[in-house]
Amino acid sequence: MALGCILLYGWPVASFGQPDLEGIWGIDRTLFRQYSEVRYTEEGQRRHDAYDVLVDDFSYQCIPSGLGRAWDEPDTVVKIEQFEDRVVIQYEMFDLVRTVYLNQNGHPVELIPSTVNIHGEPMPTMGHSIGWYEGDTLMIETIGYARGNITTLLRYPPQSMALRSIERIYRDESDRLVVNIDWVDPITLAEPLVSTNRYLRSKFDLTVYGCIKEEFDHE
Amino acid sequence: MLRNLVLTILFSTPALLCAHHSVALVFSQERITFEGSIKELKWVNPHSSFILEVAKEDGTKEEWLVELLARIALERGGWNLDELQNGWNITLTGRIGYRDRALRFVEARLPDGRTLRERSPLDPSDKKIFSR
């Protein structure tokens, strides 16, 4: 039916001639956390081996370990809003708001994180992002990451400050959102890592997540 | 400066018991079943949790941390948060954690005989929350 609608009315586009990616999306459990095989550099292997998820997980501070972790989240939703000059991506987990400005003339000299939490605190592990459209695809380049882990679900590839990622975000023929990411990190990865997640339109609204680290401690 | 801020936060705060992590990385597949009493229920994000107080054969008591899904996930998955109450005696089955005396909630037999399970809101299966 979705394909029929597309054929009848054309591909949905948001205002400003952009492909329409807006909505509230929840992960599609039939295609998520798909990562290519991780090949570490010597330094990457050392950092991987030194990582103790029971102690080092940034989630203890209500901070995402990295951008991949934000996209990998299985139980909360992501909201995308498109404007003429920017795209705002809200990750319900940790109440993250990521603002990606479009058609910039490269990254600024000072790489201020593009993502803040509900208190306006910057999230350096999410890096600085700029975006542009290529046909029906939103492209986002992110650099300026702080050290962390690309994700901490099922695996925990470390990320260095040299990490660069390219996201390709588009809708497929069944009105699902696809997020494909290339991860290049010469410090930790011997070859680029590729990840893919797919999302369905969510029946849930975006809510306040309210992670307060003092609340979940029993010590 | 921002990097230093994160590192300062990370290394200046003691480890907490619950965080938002991969279940597979933090809990083994091995299951164990205890009878015990619930206390310190916390319906929070990123993980809800409670302490299960278990009476040992020698008369002493042992506390186990029981971790569940996030509050937001439990509610969207159909849980009524009144289904568990502090002070209730339950029979709990959980996955043993790599951390000492930590369990991942699998199911609990409640005082009324029902068995309560988790269900993620995005789980496409029609897994039931309760059974008898």
C-alpha cells in the first residue's frame, strides 16, 4: 500500500524541497544493531580490552557512550524535525537534542557538541555534526568526538577524538526510516565500521526520559 | 575543555549499581530462582530495579539487586507499576550478573499466583505479561 501511495502521489517531501524524514520513530527489531565485523588497530584493541562495562559505561552518568549508542537504543523513540537550515533529532534516551545545521561551509574551528541534554549540557561523545541532502537522503558528517564507545550494546568499539562518521538517513519503500553509518577512526579501527538500523513509525509520543543518576543507585 | 569535563565526571563518580547497558554484556545466561521480599523498588530510567531480600538457611539475610527494563519501557509494554510492591514475598527467576549479587529480572511469581514477565514496547511478538 505504501508503495502504491508513493506511485500515486510521488515521494513524500517536507517543506523546502527536502525528503520527508519527519516523525517519531521506534526501532524495527527485525533490522537493528547491524554492525560489520570490527577490526581494531593495536591501540583500538588495547582500549577495547581495557574497557569494563560494569565500571566504565558512560550511562552511569546519563551520558550516551557515542552516537551509535543513541541510534541503537531499543526501548525509546527518536523524533526528527526538518527546518530549512537545520534538522533537529531528539533521542528520547537521556533526553538528547541534536541540532544538525545544513549546507555549512565545513565544520567550525571550535567543535562545540551538536547534542545537548534537557539541561542544555553538551554531550561531547556525540560530536559536532553538519548535514546536507543528496536526493532523498539526509547526509550527516560528524567529527570532534570525545573519547567513548561508538555503542555499548552487544559490543563496545572504542571511539577516539579522530573518529569521523557519515550517516545516511532515508525512508525505504515501506515508510521505514533507515540509518546507515560509516565509522572511520584511524586510532581505533583498522578499517571502517558500517552499521545499519531501521525504524518504524512509533505509536508513542516523545516523552521526558528523566535520567537522574542518583535515583537509580541503591548504594 | 569539554573532553576534560567528561573525563572529570567519569572518573570522579563512584560506580553505581544500575546503568543502561547491554543485558548480554552484564548478565550471564545462567538462571537462578529465589524466594524473597521486595524492598527499595525504583521505577526509573534507564533501568528500574529493586532489592530482593533472601533468607539464607543460617538465618541471615542476603540482598540481591534485581534489574528490570526502564520505567518508560515497562509502562509502554503494558506494566502497571502497582504489580510489584515493597514488602511482597515473591519467587523470582533471574539471570545471574557478572557483578556480585546482581540479577536480571526474567519472571516473578506474585503472591496471588500469577507470573509476571517483562515485555519491551517494541517487541513485535504477542508475548503475554501475565500467566498462571
